[in-house]
Amino acid sequence: MATRRLLTIATLLSAGALALPGAAPAAYPGANGEIAFTSTQDGGARHIFAATGSSVVDLSGASSSAADAQPKFSPDGREILFTRSAPGLPNTEIFVMGANGTQRTQLTRTPAGNGDATWSPDGTQIAFVSERDNEIPNIFIMRADGTDVRQITHDTAAKSELAWSPRGDRIAFVRVPAGGGDRDIYSVKTNGSLLADLSNDPTNFDLDPSWSPDGTRLAYSGPLQPGESVGMDLWIMNADGSGQHALVHENNKYSDGGFPAWSPDGTTIAFTANNGTGYYHVWSIPVSGGQNAELIANKLPGGNPVDQQVDWQPAPTKAAPKTRIARAVIRERAASFVFAGSGPATAYRCSLREGSHKARFRRCSSPATYKRLKPGKYTFSVIASGPNE
């Protein structure tokens, strides 16, 4: 089955650029894929890594001077949202890249910071936090290509650590009252209504909400369990905040259990914790509790990297080929479109349709360039085909 991506461009009179990543279908629950996490394993800036078995790969690039954080796999496991801080960026911005670290595309560009992005379960939308509203971190939703941004919360409390429910109806997040104070896990409907305090714990911080694959429960980082941990510990509650209980684990005195991430089959939780050396590593534990195991090996000889912000990839689906329109360069009477395919894409057909004229597709390759265009409104389309089409 072929898939199509569309891009409508305005009157072709001046230069410009546009970033448009493709959307992704849902894939919950699924087999367990790679684990993404942030780390200083290269000994420099914080980067995003992916681990499969004993293999650990720096997706940011070992020589990159950028600091990358908050990785979130798309529901089909093929892309990763992340937040980047780098030379040349006035503030933190949201990017997306392939699960192998390729095709990095910037999605937000504002004078104030953006981050804490999370996918909708069908992969067509992204919720995120932005300080563009009088520098108060509120929740916004945009299309997966970075367009059609709308604000859904408007109060004076700071928001962070968003997690979109697999059922699609609510977004969980950490809320801090104006002026600071206790941090609780809240949820809100995607239209901004029915705000609910889920953890409702005025004496302790509650952080890092992570939905179970079926959307019925949340894992999070909550108060310590005396005799079992130092600092914060792992907890689980129902989607409405009921049934809160600590995740019982081996009594090894590890500290600050945080950043929980469910395996897509719902049986295991990956998380980060201080292993007693003062550095954070990635561990796993059965959802029912029990023996915890260290997952990510230390790559720094004689050192200890700080591993945090874990996310667990659904095994990539055998979906139809997809296309990503990465860039549109528009000049007077000319336009050029850079695109790429994922999955089993082997061939492409392109069309540049003026106004309401019928689209006519021809075989093409990237970049697709069109010259001697009349002023007007055009729609560029590209169709990816697989080997059996």
C-alpha cells in the first residue's frame, strides 16, 4: 500500500523553508523494541542513546556539541521526538529523527523555549510545553509536522513531563503551582478541560508519569520507601489516581528511582537509579515487583555516565512505506522539495498541482525541482511505493 504526503505552499515569490515530518500509525501493545535514554556515555554533552541487548549507539552523534534530551518513540517505533539545546539555537527546541538517528528535523521555532513533547497514540499530533505564553510553561498541541499549533492550558502553574494516554483522551503531566511548591501528577483532556490531580500528595513530590500500554495505569516517581531506597522511589496508580502503591523491589538501597518506562507488552518497567556510586544507570523490574536488574553497561572506562530519561520502543511495525517532506525551498518562480522514505519505500511519484487543477504524478527522486512557475498557490504531493507495488 502506497502512502502520500502533501504540502501546500503559498504564492511563490520569496525564499522560505518548511519542515514536515510524516505521521505514524498506532501500535499498542506491541513487542518490546529498543530502549532510548539520555547519557553522558561519550564523556561530553548529554546525548540520546539507543540500547538493544549489548549494543549501545549514540543517536546524537559522538562528536555533536548539541545537548539532546527527553526522547520519545513514536507509536510505530520508527521515529523519536526529542528536545535539543545547541549552538545557534536561542533556546530549547523540539526535533524529530528516525529511530536510527537519521533525518533530524526541527519542529518548533519560537523566541521562548519548547520541550517535554509526547506523541498522540495515532502519531498524528504532538503535545508539548512552551513558554511562549508570557513565559509561563503551558501545554500546546501541534500536528506531527509542527503546524497548526494550539494552546490547551492557560493558567499560571508550570507544566512539564507530558505523557499522552494510549487511549488518546487525556494528557498526564507534572504541575507546579505558581510561585513553586509541591509537584503533583495531573491529567487533562486534550481540549484543556477536566483538570484532575491524580497523585494528590501535598507532602511529597510526584514526577515522571508514564502510561501503561493499555492506558489503565501510570507508573511514576514518588516518595521513598524506608528501608528499601534513598530519595524517590517507583510507584504505580490507576488512571484516575486510585490504587497508589509502591513498586516493591529488591532491598539494595539504590536511590532516586525515576523516569519509568513500560515495556510495550506491559510486563516490565525500565527506569534509572543511583546504584550507590552517585551515578545513574538504567535498570528494569517486573511490573509486579521483585528483582531489579541493571540493563545498560557502563561504557566509560574508569568512569560512570549519568543515564536518565528512559523510553521503550514498540517494535517497528511492518507498515506501508512512508514519506517525509523534510524541506521546501521556495524562490521566485521555482520550488524544490527534499523528501525521504522509510520502511519498504523503493520508488516515488511526485505532483505539483496548481490551484484546483488535477494532480498528475510522475516518477521522481529527491530533490524534486520545479521551474518557471506562475505566481499562485500550489500543492506538492509525493507517493512512496514498496517493492511489490
